[in-house]
Amino acid sequence: MRNFKSCSVTFPLFEKTDVRGANAHPLFKYLTEKKAFEGFDLNHPIGKILSSMLQEKFPETLVGDSIKWNFTKFLIDRTGNVVSRVEPTTSPMEMEEAIKSLLGK
């Protein structure tokens, strides 16, 4: 956990957090309950690699709706509704229009 006092911020900004399993942070439990895992895009080169690697080395992570890999993203509207779940094969730039739509721009 780091405090950035030089930026006038005195609260913790970073802390390791479990995102799946029995010790998953309540935020990630909520997010994954609201938006299920729908699979990786196997037409995307990274999707094929992730799916294959997880199946071979960590098959238990593919069961259920938990976070499968780093860079899973969730879009949440202004009132806290989980609008969509975006897997690592989608870059943040590809989400631009959806974000603008949620912002009303």
C-alpha cells in the first residue's frame, strides 16, 4: 500500500486485492455476479493464447464467472449499474464510444 503525500493525497491508493476465490474483494464479487464471463474472443490472437494457457496451466480459473486474467474491465454507469464486462482482448481505446455514450457525450 502506498500513500502519495507529495501529491497531497494521504489515503492509500494501491493495495493488493484478491479478485477471485474465497477471499475475493466484495467489489469483484459484485461485478462478476452482475456480468458473467462470456469467454475470450478466440478470433483475437491474445484470446487464443489466454484460453490455451489457462486451460493447460490453470484450468480451475476457467470455471465460473470469476476474473480470468489481468485487464478484465467493467463499464459502470453513473448510477452504479454494471453495463458490460470487457475481457483482456479488448483495449481501453476500443471502449471509447461506449464510455462516451455512458457519459452522455
